[in-house]
Amino acid sequence: MKKFAEQNRLKRRRKCRGKLWAIVLFAALACDGRGLAQTNSLTPLAPVSSEGTNAASSGSATNVANLGNVTVVGQLNKARSQILTSVGATAYTHTAANIQAQSEGANASMNQVILRSPGVVEDSAVSGGLHVRGEHANLQYRINDVLLPETLVGTFGLVLDPRWVQSMQLIDGSLPAEYGFRTAGIIDIHTKTGAFANGGELNVFGGSFNTFNPSFEFGETDGPWDIFVEGSYDQNNLGLENPVGTADAIHDHTEQYKAFGYASRLLSDTSRITVMSGASYSTYQIPNTPDVAPLDAGTVTYASAIPNADTNSADLNENETEQNYFVTAAFQQSLGDLNYQASAFGQISGVHFYPDQTGDLVFNGEASDVARNLYSAGAELDASYEIGDKHTLRFGGLLVNEYLTDDNTTTIFDLDASNNPVDIRPIMQNTTANAIFAGVYAQDEWRILPKVTINYGARFDEYYGKYDKQNQPSPRINLVYKPTDWTTLHAGYARYFTPPPLENVPSGNITAFNGTSGASTVTQDNTVKAERANYFDAGISQKITQHLQVGVDGYYKMARDQIDDGTFNQTLILSAFNYAKGRVEGVEFTGNYNLGGFSTYANVSLSKAEGEGAESAQFLWPNQDVVNYVNNHWIHLDHDQFLSVNCGASYLWRQSNTKSALFYVDSIFGSGLRTDGGPVIDTEGDQVPNAASVPNYYSINMGAEEDIKLHHNRILKARVDVVNITDNSYVLRSSNGVGVFSSQYGMRRGFFGSLALAF
């Protein structure tokens, strides 16, 4: 009987393997990293600013054992961690176990995971979702040390899925020379793989706001092959933030499909090739604000020019679709002291905003149908070479080619001399644009003394686009001093060059709207430029005891042509513009404590971000008086938040050899993003732009998970989460401020649960 059962088990395994290969061939999936998350193993969140050790490499080292291919994969992971480094920068690590011990666990969005880091400010999804150290977007995403190109879909934090993350770092501060273009923060993700996780998981998550979110993941090794796949579907009635503070939003349904996977083949003990692919497709209803009055024209409303027009703003029917598809291929080889990885990647990203043709004319005076598609392709080479025991030379280059199509049809009213509507007509403006991003770098990590390391180097970047052509050499230097094993100090300087995102650069002819309801009172439209900045950073990380670690880090940035983004009309698509000058400064405090099954962390950040001078895309601003004011005064950037706090605690209770329970509580607090306030500066009643802030806010979350080990190493996981347990109604964004179109409120109290089977 035992022999018969074993034969059946092997047959089922072969069938499952065959189906899995079909999925791999269809999706061209691949990447590299560590194993399946274990909810019964918690690692404290900890700032790492000393050696800049990559979380995946250190994790891989613990997995290196006499396990055949697992040993080789672990050694290659360790070698790869020597290629790209964060020496001198500030790196904050999240593990798969950390993710499970926070609100909604791996069922949360990637943005919610990143939000539990120092210096990160929450924003609405339509405004980019997150801000790191006083910057708008400007984040760079890497998966297994392969760069992901730009995306039109807000940020990759809305595209990527935490379920396949084994470890993730937010790297910011004074970055080493290998990181260019997007420099506010590096989201460095290392994925689960079959090498360390033979098996999978089926999960169903659901609850408030009509949430239904099933998902699966599976990983396996077969000879030299290592594979991992993951997919999910999510539907709910709170796809975008509610524009009012009620518990339920009006017209806010979303459906989201996501898939990711990877296949890797060992070519030898020192080389491998990997292919990684991901896809996402989402549909959103744009939530409505009730009781909005139709917009006035001259002496009448626009509604009066449309027979039988519906003037109930709660009945608007705006929608948006977002999609993103990427694939990468990488070859890695370790040749003694030389390690290198060469990769190629391609991506298609698209967004389409569908207006309510009549309703938008009634309430906005125009209705814009906007479809943008961004096509990206590129290649990257990164290498490290150890010279003796004191020098590690790193060098490489990056080339990315982007092509954008922007199809925009705006329906407007023609106006008479009294600014009253006379007829309705469409204005079509379809444009294309191309941009090339190229950069090379070299740097030396010099262990000048046993306790002192200097990481110095430079990069040269070139931006060649339709609207501008610029370049810059950028020196970088970081100093790390470790007087004891428990104390690490670091300080650094970086010169940054940040071209505007091609997909966000405003295009079209603004004069085509003269004499219409879509005309801007500001006719100036200077070209959006690349930002150039000097960045300074210094900090200390101190281990108080074996279980308690604290840190503090300060930064200051001076910029020319400070880049910012905003939403300036009824579409939820960002547009970029420049301030002539910018300055950003702040300080971050971090701490974590871990003892046995108990773990806790806290991050407190103070920040100020300001700009002066309306340098480009001035027609997007409310009126000429506001432009004139900004040209002569420093103002807060719209995404500036003075105080940000996130903290949490968890306890893992091992009830027996077959049962364990995880309990957690976490919270976020913010002093509020900016809104207009102070004195009135013009006859239109406009106040000083971004002079005030919305009220401070907080959200407290808690939950628990029970894991029960079944036969044949299967694990049953039951989880419950309560979000915003106090049912606090808080506003993330007001409808006033530079680049802000409507208000957005945070999620009200929600109850969620999940049931999963790991096998």
C-alpha cells in the first residue's frame, strides 16, 4: 500500500509539473531570489546603513547548505549582491515575514508595504500613492537587481504584488554611482524562487467594500531549472480613494488582474540565465462627489447649453483602464574576482481615461478622452571586480529607449464675447514622442582602514528627448565608519540628474483652446527640463542591546529645475512641471526591538520641501497671479508633509509543533499634505498656494493569523484583519493646491479575512 501511494504521489507531481511548464512557456516567466515566506518566522525591520548588505544576499547565505542546486543558487545570489551595493546609503529592509506582520499582510498593495518605511508619506493613488523624502514619485524599481523601466500606471507600487517578495529594501539618501535617473529611492526587490520553496499556496482574501481577492503561487526546482509563478484577481468597491468622507464611495468599483513568475536555468556552478515576466490589467470607476453645482460660464451654466443635461454629479460615469506588461532576461556569471550581470528588458504600459461626455461638460466645461501608451526597451550591464582585500571596483552602463503615443480628444464649448457657450466641438491632439536615457558609471569601494570604507565614483548621464536634450556628469562619495560592531556612522554627497518622465511631459498646442471653455488664463508654456541637484546625507545606526537597534539620518537637497507632478484637470493622469529652484530637508528616526516571538518597530520622519519660480508648463497653473506669486516666493510643494510616523508590533505564539499564531497591530500618522491657505493674493480669491495643510490623520490596524500544520507538510492558514479600527474619517488630499484636482479620503473601517492552504 505504501508503494502504491508513493507511485500515485509521483504521478500527481509529474502532472502538476507539466501544467506548470505550460504556464511558464506562456508567460515567459523568471527572476531570482529566496524562498517561500514562512509566517512562523519573524525578522525585525531594521535600517541598514553600514556595509549596505543586500537583504537577499544575507538571506541566501543562511540557506547555503549541502542541498545540491540550492547551494549553487545561494552562492550566485551572494555573488550578485556584490555587483550592486548600497554602501553609504540608507537601506531599510522588509522581509516576507515582516509583510505578513502588517495590515492585510501580503494581500495589501505594495505601496502599503513601502509606507511602513522611514521618510515615506502616504498620498492618494491618483497622485502617485507615495512620496519618499519630500519627492514626488522619482522612484526606481529593481527586481533581482534588474531595472524596470518607467510605467504609466501611477507607480509600480500599484502594479507589483507583495505575495512574491522574499525581501525588499528601500534604499535612499546619498546613492552610490550605479543608481541614476530616478533617485528619490530605490525599491530593491528579491523574489521567491523554487530553489528555496518547493511547493505553493492557494489563498482567498475578502471582506468589506465587496472585496474578493483569490490568488495562487507555486515554486519548484527540476534539475538545473528553478521556477516560480504567482497570480491574483482582485475586485472591490473602493478602487480609488473616496472624494468624500463617507464609509462607502459612489461609483468606485475596480477589477484587477496580476501575474508574475520566473524561470532560471543553471548553466554551470558559476553562471545562470533567468527570464522574468509580469502583467497587470485593471479597470477603475472614477468615484463621484455628490451635490456639486454645474460650472458657470459667462452669465449662464454650461448645463444650459445642453438639452436635458443631467445635473446630478453623483451620476457621473468616468472610467479608466490601466495595464502593464514587462519581460526581462539576464545572464549572470562569477569568474573568481569578477562578477557581472547583463540584462535586457522590454515593457508596454498604457492608461486610458474615458470621460462622461455630457457630465464632464456640465461640471468641468470640457471632457477629455485620453489614451497614452508607453513602449520601453533597454539593456543594462553591471559588474564588480575585487582588487586585493581593500578595493572593489564596480562599473556598468544603462541604455533605455522609450516611445510614447498620446491620443487626446477634448470636447469643449466655443464661447462668445460674454464667455457664454455657443456650440460644442471636439479638439483632437494626437502626438508621439521618443526619449533615450543613457548612463555609464564607475566607482571604487576602498576599505581604507579596517573600520573605515570610502565608496567614491561618478556617472555620466545623457537624456535625448523630443522636448529637451541634456546631460550631466555626477560625482558621488560616501564614507562609512564602524568604530565598533554595534555602531555605524555614514556621510555622503551625491550629484543627481533627473530627466522628466516622458509620459508625464505635457504635449499639444494650447493655442488651439483659445476662445473655448478649455482655454487657460496662462499662455506661457516653457519646456519641462531635467532636474539637477546636490544631495547631502549623514546618519548613525546604533545597536543598544542584542535585541534593540536605533538610528537617525538627516538629509538636505538643493535643486535647480525642481521637478513636480500633479493632476490639473478631470483626468487622473499626472503632468510634470518645474520649479526654478527647490530645497528639501529632513531627519528620520528609526528603531526596532526583537526578542523571541515579539517584534516591534517605529519610524518618525520630519521633512520640508519647497520650490520657487514657475519654470515650465505654466499654463497648467490656476491663473497668472498665482504664477507671479510663485515666481517671487518660496512655497511648500503640494506633497510636503512635516511629520510622518509609522509603527507596529507583533507576537508569534508557537502553541505546539503543529500550531502557531501571529498577532499584530500597526499604525500610521501624518500631519497632513499641503493645501492653499493664508492671505488672498488676487481678485479671484486665490490664497497663497500650498501655504496650509489638511488636518492631521491616523489609522490603527490590527489582526491575527493561525497556522495549522496538516499531513504531508501542508499548512492551513486562517487570518483576520481590521483596518482603521477607530473608523477615523481623514482626508489625504484637499481639492485646493497646486496640481490637485479633487479631494481624497483614506479608507474607513474595514473587516477582512483570508483562508490559505500551503503545500
